[in-house]
Amino acid sequence: MIRVLLADDEAMIRAGVRAILSADPGIEVVAEAGDGREAIDLALAHRPDVALLDIRMPRLDGLAAVPELRRLVPGTALIMLTTFGEDDYIARALSEGASGFLLKAGDPRELIAGVRAVADGAAYLSPRVAHRVITELGGGRMSQGWAARRRTGSLTPREREVLALVGTGLSNAEIARRLHVVEGTVKAYVSAILTRLQVRNRVQAAIIAYEAGLVPEDRT
């Protein structure tokens, strides 16, 4: 069972998200918060597998709550929920360590897919957000591509293979099946990749994989 904390200051939004998630028998909303500070307190109390955080909330917004949650409950994967799509929100959320980014106006199926993906150790960006990251945040593509190739050049061939699969959004279990190895081996590879690339999470690693040309563009 995937245990979820839902944080949004609008009760109707919480009710809607809860209803969508309840359609999946493998997901349970264990706590709901109306602001970022309450979300942190409830996360410490319940230790959920996934926390869904609204970008804008009173007292402490979702963006400000991310680094605190990463520090206090590192085992909880974080997904940002917003009605907005501004690049600065996306960039900041990813840089602070969020594992996913979903738009409230998106397909409800994306919500369940996103929760399941990050709970399984993968990253998840809604298609609209992924497109924005690639096209809008990817300014200076040639220079970024050169820098990314230089960074990935320090990886072993096997690590680059794993990184490419991370870039396609596969979880550790899926990568293990693809490469015919045990999941623990994949976890070790991913940990080493994050350390050597000096990135915080799989989303940032996936972006580097794309910029380095390890992931075909039509897969994004």
C-alpha cells in the first residue's frame, strides 16, 4: 500500500485529489494538510511514502516546504501540484529535490501514475511539464549538451546505460528487469550516478541524460 500525504489549502481540491487516488486500491491518503507547516508536522507523524504538495499555501508554501521535508523525512518522495506552469516554479521545485511535478488541470490518470512512479523510486513529470522543461528550460542547448556530455563522460559504460534508462522514466525495478540484474545493483548504480554527476535526484539526472543525448528526444 502506498501511503500518501496530501497538502493543499483548498478543501475542494483536496477532496478531488483524494477521490482520484481512492480509485486505486493500492493507494491510501493517510493525512491531509492545509498549509506547508502542517504538512511537515503530519509527514513527521505519519512518514508517508509520497507527499503531494500544492505550490502555493499559507504559512509555508510547497516550495519552501520541500527542503525541510527532504531533510526531516528523506524517505518520502515529493510531488508538486499546481494550477500554474511557470518555469521558475518548475526549476526551483526540481532543484530543491522534488521527484515529480503535476498540473492540477492534467489528466487524472497522471496523478495516479505519478504517485506510483515516485513511490517506486522513479521521477515523474506530467507530459506538459516535461515539454516545458525540455523546450523552455533548455535554452543554450548546444552549450548545455557539451557540458552534459562532459559530465557523463566520467561515468562507466554501464552507468551511462543506467542513466539513459533513468532518463526514460523507468523505476529501479524496471531497469533491473531490463538489464537482467537485481534491483539492489541498480540502486547502487543510481546512487553512484547521482554522486558523480553532483545532482540531488533522478529528475535532474534525467535532464542531464537528455541533454547529453543519451535519451532519444521522442521518448520525452
